[in-house]
Amino acid sequence: MPLWLAISVIIGILIGTFYGNQLAGNKLMNVVQVGSNKLSSLFYYLKDIYVDDVDVSDLVEKSIPRILSELDPHSSYISADDAEIADDDLRGSFSGVGVEFVIHQDTIRVQRVIPGGPAERAGLLAGDKIVSADNQALTGDSITNETAIHNLKGPEGSKVKVGVVRHHEKAVKYFTVTREEIKTRSVTATHMLDDNTGYIKIRNFGENTYAEMLVALARLSQAGFQNLVIDVRGNTGGYVSTAQQIVNEFLPSDRTIVYMEGQHYKREVLKSNGHGSYQRMPLVVLIDEGSASASEILAGAVQDNDRGTIVGRRSFGKGLVQELVAFSDRSMMRLTVARYYTPSGRCIQKPYDVYGENNDDMILRYERGELFSIDSIKHTGPKYHTRNGRVVYGGGGITPDVFVGQDTTGVTSYYKEAVVSGLLMQFCFDYCDVHEDELRKYGDEDSLVKYLKGQNVVEKFAQYGDKHGLPRRNLMIQKSHQLMEEVILSRLVYNLLDEESYVQYQNRNDPVIKEALRIFKNKSAFPTNKK
């Protein structure tokens, strides 16, 4: 009897405890039952029973990026505040005041006032320093690109009072600017390299890029171009559909441009329709380690179809396709849904383990000499073959048909320090400030460069650097003289004119451009032989 009584008591205690916990709402027990919903339950309990007050919304904002970073290097979270800004480049327009600026010495400096835009009509000038917006200070250590954009952009039709300090003037001038839609260009330069060769530089692949490309081609047609260089160096990508439209202009009918496939993404093959107007135009595409995603789709389609010659350095290696997923609070995530494959079947996504906070892959490329010699490129992916049987490789970017390494002629420790320290950039801004009245007399690239070449800008920089913590090194300055002059002049052209003039000036002595012109001269733009 005592034994049975003890057992009955124990069973009663267990049953009572069980039901007591349920009736008392012991929510911790429910965690076991939620299964795959653990994360939402965790936030619920933090809100409901944690010892201190918790901003769960803030925790969610911080947690989502960490979770996505565990998947792949390109899945990412975009907060509601950043969502609109993130889409502006690809959309091709935004509502703002109409200036291009940089942050220099804790100050917003206007590099260019968009012609015909609201800032120009209000009276702002290139070289102005923006110090406030609606009486809120925009200077000091806390100023960032995001802060500046947040204050200068706004709803179309809204007004902003901009405070400006102008060269030679101490008092702040105030301009009321009415924001309006500002068009941005992704085709940033179009000109003739010689009598026969047209050149188009594409910054990214956005909504309006294809239309801009057609306008650029029409301009070159009027100039009588017979060869074409498409420059996507530094182009980090954009819309796959835009790359498809552009490649379609150069391919015969029924050629594969790219195909995409994923675990939950049915294989999708994008092909040319044969309606392109430039199917027989000799073509060279320029790439480098900054060319990624849609840029690599373009280069891969041209290379695998033996449609043109790829020149430059191995591309970035991004072969993942993202889709935007919107949340109810207007935040978004870019989620990788598929891999894309070039026509030969190669996925050019580089291994995830070379990504890192310090961009480890670029450091590795530099250390093993890949940026300077094609022999240093180590292919670890499988071999594939182009339409004509040429060998190409998967597993890490597009390797160019013709390699052109970085030119290290004239690079010295003095030059490196001048660049890394920001002193070269600072000198160019200050030089524009001091000599603005004289420099504004020269409204085109040729006359401006001719004038600047007579001003001994390298010596003036050496004096400037010596006063700002960079001691003179006369032998190094002599060795780096030509390189430093090119950098200074190109930056001054950009500050005083526009990006078109800047690119045109840089192209004059660009070894990659020279190689492209040599290919056209030798009539070897269409690859034919196996190798």
C-alpha cells in the first residue's frame, strides 16, 4: 500500500505540473513545438518575457543581414531607408537637386551641376561647397554619402534651401532648389577612337541602358564607324535582361546568350532573335577585375559565340542571379535564386571562400601577379569550348582572349603614398579652387589639357605634398612624373568638364585601348582558330 501510494503521488505531481504549466502559460515549453519557426518564436519571447525591454524591430534589422550572409556572398538585405537609393542607379532616374558631388575634407563638394537641372537654374556652380540643407549642417566627421543623399534627395516638387560656400567668398550663400526628376546615364562615354573605331563605355546595366546604347550607336553611325569597342571595365552589372538586349544587337539568330538554373528555378535559356543591326560589326569588349554579373554575361556570350575578342584582365566572377523580395515596410532583400551559365555551359561564379571583408580575392590576384601577367592566372574550373572549339574555363570569371596587364611603369612608393593618402585628389580640388577663374576659360578637353601641360602641375603637387606631410623624393618624382601628370590632368578634366571628357582623355594613352585598335588593324576581331 505505501508503494502504490507513493507512485500515485508522483504521477499526480507530474500530471499536475504538466497541466499547471500549460494553464499558467509557460511559453518556454512552446519553443520545442515550433520547429522551423524558432526564429520568430525567439523574437516573441524576447519581447514577452525577457528581463529587460528589447527593441525587437532593431534586432530583426540586424539579424536578417547576418542570416543572408551565411547563404552566399550576394544575397543581401536592404533597409527601407536604403531601398530607394539602391534602386536609383538601375532605374535611371531619381528626384533630387541635380548635382554630382564627392565628400572631401568633411565637406560636400559639387563636382558637376547637371545641365538644365534645378540646381543650375537656382544658381549653383561646380566647385561649390554645400554646407547645409534646410538649415541642417552638412559638414564634419559625421557627413557621409548617405547623409548627403538623404538631405538632397526628396519628393518631386519639394523645395530645399541649400547653403553654399563659394571660392573666394567667406559668407554662406543660400539657394532654394525645387527638386525634380533627374535622369542618370549608364552609357557614360561615346566617341571615335580613330577614323574607323567607335567606343562606348557602359557604367551599369539599368532600365534605360539599352535605349542609351542605341542612341550611342546611332551617333557613331553618323561618324562612320566600322569597328566597335564596348568598355565594361569596372561595371558591376545590373539587369540580365538589359545585357540580353545589348548582346542581341551583335548575334545571329538562335544563339544562346545565357541560361539560368537553380534548385527552385526552372532552366531558362535566353537566345538571340536575329534582329540585331550589328551582327557583322568587328567587336572588342574590354573587361577587368571590376567587371561583374551582367558585364560577364555580355563578355561570356561574345566569347563563347566567337563573336568578338575579349581584351583586358580576368573579370570578377559573379555567376549568381538575384531576385528582389519586398517586405511590407518597403525594405527588401536580394536573394540568390539561380546560377547563370554562359553558352558553352560554364558557370563563372568564383568560390565563396575567396570573399572576405578585405576582398581577399583581389589581394590574392595582386600577390600572385595576376594583374600583371597572364601566366599567373590559375584556372581551377573545368574546361569548356567555344563555338569554334577554343578552350575557355569555368569557376572564376571570364579570362580575356587578349590579356593586358596593369602598367606599373612609373609606380614608386612616393606615387603610391600620394594616391593612398588622398593627397593627389586633394591637390586637384584645391588647384581648381585657386585657379578656377583661369581654368573656366577652357571649355573643352583639348584646350584645357594644352593649358595645364604648361603649368608644371607635378612640381606644384610636389610642393603641395611637402607642405601636407609627403616629403619630396626628387628621384622618385622624376621616375613617376609622366604617370603623376596623367593622373592629375585626368582628374582636373573630370572636375572641370564631365565624365565624357575624362574618359576620352584617359583613352589616349590606355594600353588596353591600344591593343583593341591593334586587333582591328590586323582584322582579327573575329576569333576563328582553336587554341
